[in-house]
Amino acid sequence: MHGSSPAAWTAVLLALAGITIGGVALIPDPNWIVFTIGCVVALIAGPVGLIMSAAGMGADSDHH
């Protein structure tokens, strides 16, 4: 099934964690350091997913 792999789940969870961290950092007073950390976590989600997929933890392309 498309996207049902450890690589995809890890990338999605990292992106959600980064967005959550960044969003919480803006309430009630903006904390720009924590917001930046959240942005970095969200941005590394893509490369981490690609690296995990290249390492064999991605979805099989034979089923498409």
C-alpha cells in the first residue's frame, strides 16, 4: 500500500511534531527560539523519510 511504511510514518510524525512545537511556541507570547526548533524539526522530516526509504524501509514499488 502506498505510504504504509516506517519511512513514511516517521516523516509524517516528525512533520506533525515540528508543526505542533512551532505552533505551541507562538502561544501566548511568541518564543522564537522554540518556534525555530519546531521549523527545523518539520523541515528535516522530508530528508529523514527519503534516507529511510533509500535504506530499505520505504514502500515497495513493485505493487504499483
